[in-house]
Amino acid sequence: MDKVSQMTDGRVKVGSGTLYNLLEQFLGSGIIIQTKAEGRRRNYVLSEKGKVVLRCEYERLCTQAEDYRKMFL
């Protein structure tokens, strides 16, 4: 949770319920893979599918930003 806030310069804050729900969904859909478990602590990495999903989302957001620039700048 702290890492999300750090990575986004405080723009995004994720609560524990949201985080654990997303992790469960991402695991279930094969977007992430659990790499390590120590007690309650878990580590994850993006799967190949996750990398594709992330790239597609990045491209979608870039397209939206370009649409905004065309319309308003």
C-alpha cells in the first residue's frame, strides 16, 4: 500500500481491502504470479499475460491523452 503511494507521488492511495481484492483478481486471471510467501507476506511479479495487459492499458491511456491534446490544447 505504501509502495503504491510512493510510486505515484501520493496521487493514488489504496486501502488494504482494495489491494487484497485486486491481488486476488489479478492472480485468478493470470496477470500476476506469486513468487514467494513468508508468513503473511507475499511477493508477486507480472506474468507474460500481465505485461501484455499493462502495455495495452498504457497505449489506451496514451491515446486518451492524445485525444485530449487534440481537443483542448
